[in-house]
Amino acid sequence: LNNDDIVLEVRNMNHEVINYFSQADVISKMLDFIITPQDNNARYPVLASEILSSEVEAIDAVWFENSHLLDKLWGYFNSPDYNYLRGILLMRIMSGLTGYNMMDKCKLYLENNGYFLDIIIQNISNGGSDFLISMISSQKYGIQIIDDLNELKLMERLIELLHPDYSDIHMDVGILLIEVIESCGWYSSLCFTLSSSECCTKLMSFIIGENSSESALRYGLDIFVFMINLTVINDREIREGYHVEDIRNSRPQIELDVEIQNIPAQVLVLLTNTPKFNEYLITHPTGHPLKQNHSVLGINRLKIIEMFDSLVSLYYYVIFDVLTEADIFNTLLDIFLEVERNSLCHHLVVEIFFNVINGPIDILKKILVKTDLIQILINEINIAEKPEKIETKQYIPYLIQIAEEICNSSDEPEIVNITKMYSGWKK
């Protein structure tokens, strides 16, 4: 390990070096360098981890021929002397042992040591996520591993980690859940469990409610938005190789009269909590009114607006009805006008109203009347065009986009009748 090129020699498959590191007692000694604090050379633990995670088949095979080495590795995670940084180095080794040639042996070992999932969950932030994803992504055993993890209630346990008591790992949990969906596929048993009514309800309880927290709201909504973007519409299937944006951009403009009991759980749970989200949008968490600057709007409000954007892109009648009844569209317009310099917010709100304008005509009619959108457009654009106006508000171009989109729908008699009510619309 004092050789500066030793890691490179291993990766270049130097037979003499690999033969040396393929000895059980040598591997055990290198584990000691990682597990036991070394006073003489601080680089030994890192070098040992680099070599043992290099995915060299001859070295990896020794682990499974001498299971006491794996017992020694896993046992460290339950040791009273456990150290976070050393845990990262050990998790890197375990991820290296999940390669194609070793996966069958790795899987067999883990099946005989049921506590391995506890260790992975306890180490989500220091390599546990990578190890879990490498197992799920196995070409040879992926489906079986996914089903085994589902029986071990992986999704339920991960959702529990979004409780306020674990706020320091909420980001890691949110990212991991999305990576699991991406890795195992929407139609897998794990995703079926995640999208169940029980899991969605539990997840929502940490997002908004008595047991909620700001970090759970932020990363929990990311999970819901991802699930909504992968929701099957009518007989449209999400096929391998599709990207979320491809799906949404190519989605036909459809009108679906879906019965409330047939709506996917992830959508229904969001709709049920729409009034709470509306309340969150219009008030600051500390109770102060929303002010006209970017910092007060905050990332969580943007996340909520993004969630509504995903919902309306489904074109379910019931979604438009619920959002209209909860006064969401008026709230979105109020925020749009109050936060003058938040282009991301403006872009999302425009997307939402584009979906409304290109959606069912009776819904568009209802929303135009309830929000008085036409009058808002006339007033704001007229003010911006006055000669004495020194500075144009940055949201004006977005309002013009909405106005133009309504004009493109003006061949609908019912919409024409509404616009005729406003004297300034023709100009």
C-alpha cells in the first residue's frame, strides 16, 4: 500500500499484484486497515477500499469462498465503534461485489443474513443507496431481488424515514425513492406498493399535516410529481426508454371523464389535500402574508406549483373540478402577479393555464369566469403599454403568451361569447 501506483496496477490487471490481493488473510488485513483506526498512515483505509471495490473477479471470489470476511465487513455496521466515514468505504466495497459475475453469490449471502436491509437503510447517506440500486439494477436477478425487497417492505420503511425525526436524511430518502422507481420500472412490485393508497396516504401525512416538515414537503412532492408523470393515461403505456418530458410533450390533448374511484391513489391523495396546499400557497409558514420578492416565495411553493402543473397535464375532468372548487387557479394568478421577478414560477403557472386553455371547453369556460382572467390580462398588458411606464414587469411576456393562447382558441363559440363581454379584449 506504500506503492503510489498500487491501485493502478490492480486496475491494469497486473497478475502478480492481483494474486497477492486474492488471499483471504490479505483481504482480512486490509479490512482491518478500514475498520481499525490507523495512526501510522491515514491513506491505508482509502487505498484498501479502492482495491477491494475494483470489481476484479479473482479478488471478489475470495469474499464468497471465505464468508467470515463478509461477516467481518457487515458486522462492523453493528459495532459500537462504528464510524460514518469508514462505513462509506465499506459500502463502496459491497457495491463492487454486486457485479454480474458475483451477484448470484452476493444474493445468496444476503438471503441468509436478513438484517442486511436494516444496515442499508441505516446507511442511506453513506453508500447504502448505491448498494441498493446496484442490486435492483442486476440484469440477472433484478426482478427477483425487487420482489424480495418488496416482501421485506422496503418502500414502507423508506417512507417512514420522511418523518420529521429524520429530517437530516430527507433529501437522500427522496432521491433514493425516485432512483428505485427509475431502476426497477413503473410496473414492478416495489412501484405498485409505493403507489398504493396506504403508502401514498402515509407519505402525504409527512408532507402536509400534523406530522409534516418543510424538508419532507420538498422531497416528498418530488416523489409524487415523478409518480404522476409516469401515471398511465387511458391505454397509453410508459415504455422503456421514454423520458418523462418526452411522455408529457407528446401526450395528446384528451378529455377523460374518469370516475373518482378509478383515479390512481397518488392523484387522489393529492386532490384530497388540495385545500391544505392552497392554504400553504397563500400564507407564509410563519403566518406572514406573501410578499413581493423571490425569497418569500421559496422552493416549497415552487414544488407545490410544479405538482399542480403535473396534475392538470393528466386532463382528468375531476382534477379541474377539484382545483377550481378549491380556488387554486385564483391563488396561482395572485402569486404570479405578486412575485414579479420569479421566472420559474411564471413559467409553471403559464404551463398550467396552457393546459387549461387546451383542455375541455366547459372547464376553460368555468375557469375564465371564476378567475376573471380576461380582465386581468387586459389590465396588466394595457398598463405595460402606457408611454409613461418606466419599467415593465417581468411577467408581462408570460401574460402575453396566455393571451395569445386564448386567441388561438377563439374559434370556439362559447369562448368567443366570454371574450365579447370585455371591451378591451379585441385590441
